[in-house]
Amino acid sequence: MQILTLGINHHTAPLSVREQVAFAPEMIQPALHHLKDHLANVSETKLPEATILSTCNRTELYCAANDAHSTHEQSVLKNTAIEWLAQSRGIRSDELLPHVYVLPQSQAVRHAFRVACGLDSMVVGETQILGQLKDAVRTADEAGSLGTYLNQLFQKTFQVAKEVRGNTEIGAHSISMAAAAVRLSERIFESVSDQKVLFIGAGEMITLCATHFAARKPKLVAVANRTLERGQELADELAEQGLQTESLRLSDLPTRLHDFDIIVSCTASTLPIIGLGMVENAIKTRKHRPMVMVDLAVPRDIEVEVSRLNDVYLYTVDDLGEIVQTGADSRKAAVGQAEAIIETRVSHFMHWLEGRGTVPLIQDLRQRGDDLRAFEVERAKKLLAKGEDPQAVLDALAQGLTNKFLHGSLHALQHAQGEEREALMKILPGLFRAHHSDK
């Protein structure tokens, strides 16, 4: 079985590329079915297992494929998967290829472990990625594309993440994206407590951001969401902290955007929610008082042209990178400890994976042994039924089993020559060494 990971992330691709290949949550299950069908139709490679991880910083395919052991087969699997990713997201392969990394076997295992531990994140040590990875695995399981190999890989991945969290201080000095959004706002406004803040969306990231901004006690907090009920629910949670809150519909944004000084957006929309014209109108109504806009969505919620407006300070997930790197020196020791744990666990997993390769042979040997035993036992029963001496029948049974058990090895040894014969002479004594543990 060949395990393969390929994808792009914030290390290899700019936001403009990442947003083109991102998958909305509801798209992933159909995409998994299409990926498996595509590989089956284009090549002879069978792909019984696949998982798609898509976040603001990465889109990755985790695959486990049969019949992909040779260099040629692995190349076919890699090229076909890249072609599928490009086609499914409406981007040319040659545009995507410079940003793609392909990681086979132990490299793929190591990468999964590092991702889950937050070592491959923009915010080193962050924990949100672990939840996102668990969601991706759950979706793959529901789609029927999570089999023995990927299931084992991800279960080990989650165990490694827990071990790293429990035995290192990898997250002790991390600054979250949510905290960075607050810091960016405070660069423009002296005090967040004097500002009105609008959150667009009501998912996990927006909830985290709202919690950080709430600690600054802004003048007003509003939540605009596709479903008014979920937006109201988050607004009510913030109101319990003594804040003045309200909830809006997304359709209210054109007439209400000018009311807010800080806008933080993170939705799963495939198209921008806030366009250039909407922001231009808001700025005119505000008489050019500045606005801070933080777009944490991939694909982006706010049109990129908005960044050209003089009175708007627009930040994306990539713009937050410099801030979240604060404390990197303090994390170096913890990162080293985490990497050491990961290397040990990679070795353990690869040992398990290599052992799985012997399972068909073990099953075949057991079946052959059962067939030999059944044959000799049946012959012994017939002899007993004829009235033969039981002791003689038992001796014959034992002798028959012994002869059949040794036949293959003795025949191979007698006909082997040179290095093959020497190798057999070293191996066979160990295979037939008597065990005395029960004596």
C-alpha cells in the first residue's frame, strides 16, 4: 500500500492560489467520490482510501493506493491526483504545479503528525488545525473513503498530537490569529473600547475572534450571518459579558457597513461578500473616517480591490503572519522536543505499515497449513473407522504432518545454489527452532 500526501499551503503558495483550490465543507464528500472515480478511469491505480483537508492555510489530499509500488506507478498516482485537483478547482495544472508538494510514505506520515501538532501552521503550536483535521477525517469516514491504512494513520496522528501537547510547551507562547486581529486593530485605533465591531460569520474562527475583541469591551458588537438565528446566538453569548450587541442579516450589510469601525469576516462563501462599491459608499457616509477590515476567509470574503482605498486598512490571513510569529524564539526548544517525539512515532508507524505488507503471505501460509492438517486428520479418521490401532494412526498423523510441513523448505534447500543456498541455511534453523516456553 502506498501512502501519499500532496497539496499546497501557506509555505508554498500565496493566498491568491490557495483560495482557488479551497473546498467548502459541503463540497468535500462529493469531491472524494469524484477523486476515486477519476483515478480509476485515468489509470490502473486503485485508490480505496482518501481524505481532503482544506483550511485557510492549506488544501491537502491524503491517499492510500493499491498497486503503486514502482516508481512509474507512483508517478502516475502523483500526476493524476494533481491533474484532478487542478481540474476540480478550475485552475490549469501548470499554474498549480509550482506550488504543489508531494510526500510519499514516511514523509507523508511525518507531515500528518507535524500538521496535527501545529508545527506546520502559520501560528506554530496552534490547536485549531487539530480540530479541522478531525473534521476532515470524520467527513472521509462518512463518505466511505477512510479505510484501514488512513484510519490507522490518523488515529496515530491524533495520539501524537496529544503526546506533544502533554509533554512539551509547544503552544505556551503562541499568538493566535484572533489575538493578532485585535493587535492589528489597535495599530489603527488607540482603543478598541471606543469602536464598533462587526463580525461576519458565526463559525469557530469568528467565535474565537469575538472572544478576544470582547475582552477589550468595544462600544458595540454586531454579528452578521447567513442564518440570523446562529448570528443571534453568538450575539447573545457576547451580551452575557456585558456588551451591547445586535445581529444582522448579510443582506443588511450594504446599508449598515458604515456604522462599524472594525470588520472581521470569515465565512465559507465561495464568492466575496463585501465588494469595492459597498465599501466606497460606506467610507463616503463615514466622511472618510478609517475602517479596519480583517478578512480571515479562504476564499476571501472581501474583494482585493478594497485594499486600494485610502481610508481602509484591509488585512488577510497572510498579513497576520508577521504578528503571529512573535515568540518564535521562545518556542524553539519545544519545537525540537516535538520533532523528536514525531520522529520516534513515524518510525513506529512505518514498522506497522511494513508489517501490513506480510499479511497476505501470513494468511496464505495459514490457509495452506489448515489444508494440510484437514487432509491428514481426515485420513486418520478413516483409518480409525477401519479399526486401525489408535497409536499407529496417531504416529502416522504426526509423520504425515511433519513430512508435509518440511517438504517445501527441504526441497528449496536441496535445489538452491550459491548465495541463495547460503541465505536459506542461515534462515531455516531459526524458523524451525523448537520453542520451550511451555516447559
